[in-house]
Amino acid sequence: MSKRPFRPAARKPAPPPGLASRRRACELVETVTLWLRPLDEALDEPTGLDAADRALARKIAATALRRLGSIDKILRGRLAKGLPDGLPRLKTVLQTGACQILFLDVPDYAAVDVAVRLVEADRKAKGFVGLTNAVLRGIARDKELILAELDALDDLAPWLRQRWTATYGEAATRAIAEIQSIEPPLDLTVKADPEAWAARLAGRVTPTGSVRLSGAGPVTELAGFDDGAWWVQDAAAALPARLLGDVRGLAVADLCAAPGGKTAQLAAAGAVVTAVDRSAKRLERLTQNMQRLGLTVTVLTADAMNLTGSYDAVLLDAPCTATGTVRGHPDVMHLKTMADVEGLARMQARLLDRVADLLKPGGKAIYCTCSLEPEEGEQQISALIARDPRIGLDPIDPDEFPGLGPFIGAAGMLRTLPSAWANADASLAGLDGFFAARLVRH
């Protein structure tokens, strides 16, 4: 009996380049829009992808979420019957494919080819390969016309567009929408000599003293990271801690402190800082950051509502809807609702009621949020002062430090809008939307 000749098992063909990163981008968009989980939480999950593929998946997903209003409007115009129910992967493949064609430096043919392969690989959606190919090829063909007709206001969640128009006006809302459609720059707070670090890192110094970079690459590979010379912190987020003035030797409670940007500012300025947060996991990150920066702080895992003690100053960066950070965290638009504004405002009021109990007489406090909603800012301060005679507003002087003036209102409170700091290079313009007020205990 003759033996059959040995034939090695056929190898499966290697997946085309970029397939894994595009599949991961679809998963990230689905995590936010379908499962209503934060994008950062999903990005922390292990995937087995290399650094380049992880970065590409993040970029595609973040851009798609940032421009999802426009993308969905375009897709609706090209799908006469709409998309069938129960096919989430088909929807995200079309969304991320259109995103790549319109907003990213990806060859059109590559975006279409990988999208088709992703639909083919989905058991439920593979019958729509032809539709996927036709829709995305049509978008690629009409790209210039589509881009010319885009309206950045379409990218805002309808509830935010309505609220911001009522609060800040139509022109300001359009300016916010336009800047938020662009990936944000990277801002650093440096321990000393921002001009020198800006030169070394090929960046520029903002009017308020942060160092701003564009297209910086991996943060951990930048000069000065291992030496603890700086930390990542949006230029707007760097303002509240500075409003306490000279804190050398003062006992300062930093409430809701993680991940620790403001903690680092206070410690670097010479304060004796107690960093308080109820999340032990987030405080681990804060502790690691302080170790890298060579700064000493007391870390306390506790609910700020239960904190006791007497402090010279308190910094309360309260939990909020974070609607001022949509540019860098576009998932906020798809996760938050008006109910979140109302619920968080109640929590903020409770935290503010603790401030007077923690302050020494004559002590000062900073209340801040990265929200554009008045309920989380100006209205909180008005209500606090009305109900607690121990607390008063300590108006901020626009001349307290360089660059502060444009952000101080008539009442002496700080309000930054994402559209501030216009620049011919939009990637270097803008900052987070922030509110801050300085309080004093009588």
C-alpha cells in the first residue's frame, strides 16, 4: 500500500495591512455609541496590537466620534432605505470608513478595501458588501464637494448645540464647533523655564505660560519626561491652581485630585498638599506621576464629603459633565445628557458645602469644573454664597498673571471657551472650556 505524499497544511493568508487597527477602531466606536462606555476606558484594555496599530485605531475612532454628526448626515443622504436594524458592525464600518476618506490621511482605496473586508468577515453583515463598496466609493468620488458643504455645527450633540447657543450665542457656538472638529494640541506644564522647553521640544509658549506642541508623538518619548521636568495638562486646566497665588508652606487640600495635574502644580509651588480622591486606582496613577516628577504629597483615599481637618486653602476640581473637553474627549458628546448636568450639579453643591468646614478663617478656595454648563459653574457659586454666609467670592483680577485677562468676567470669575486663542494653524489654537471661581472664608 503506497503512502500518500505529505502535503503541509495550507496556511491561512495573512490579513491585509491595517485590518486589525480598523477592526479595533470599529470596536472603540461601538464601545461609546452602543455600550455607552468612555473611550479612555476602552483604550486601556489589552488588545495585542502593536503601538502603531493602537495609535491608528485611537485616531480613527476619536476622529469618527468627533465628526459623527457630519458622517451620519452624509451616510443618511446616501442610504435611501437607511441601514437595517441589528447590524452594528456594518454601521461602524461605514462610519469609520467615511471618516478615513474625508478626515484622515488614508488612501481612499485602502479605506474602501479594508471596510469591505470587515463587512465580509461579519456573518450578519456580509450580504451588504456591495452596499459598503458603493457607498464608500461614492463618498471618495464626491469628497471635495462633501467637504465644501460640511457644517461643523452638525458635529455637536443636539442638546449641547441648543444649550450653548442659548448661553453663548450662535457665533460663539459655531466657533466652538469649528475648533472642536480638529484634534487638539498637546499642552505641558513645566516646572521652570517654559521658553527653553518650548525651544527644545519644537513647541511654543501659550499666553498663560504652558508649552504647546502639535504632532508630538508618544509623550513618554519626549525629552524631559523621564527627568520629570513637565507633565501633560491642558492650558486651561493649569489656570485654577495658579489662582491661589503664593502657596509656599501652606496646607492645601486638593479634592477629587486624580490624575494629579493640579496636585503637581501646588506641590511644585511649595505647598504642603493632601491629595484626596475616592478612587484608589486613580490615586495609583497620581502617585506614579508624583514619583516621576520628584514631588512629595500626602495621598488620601477618601470621599471628599467625609474629609476632616483645617486647611489654609482648598482646591475643588469637582466631578462634572466635562463638556468643555469635547475636543480631546469626543465621547463626552455621546455619553452625557441633560440628566447628567442636573445630577452632577447636585453633587457639586454638596461638595461646595464642605469647603467652609475645611477652610481656616481667612482661607481661600478654588472651585473649578471643565464644563461649559452654567449649572456647573456660575450658578453654583451664586447659590453657595446665598446659602452659606461663611463663604464669599474673592474676585479674580485680570492682571494677576500674564494671559489671564481675556478669561475673567465682570464678576471676577474665570471662564474659558474652547474657541479662544485663534491661530492660523488651527492645530495650535484653542483650549479646554473651564470655569473657576475663588472663594474666601470670612
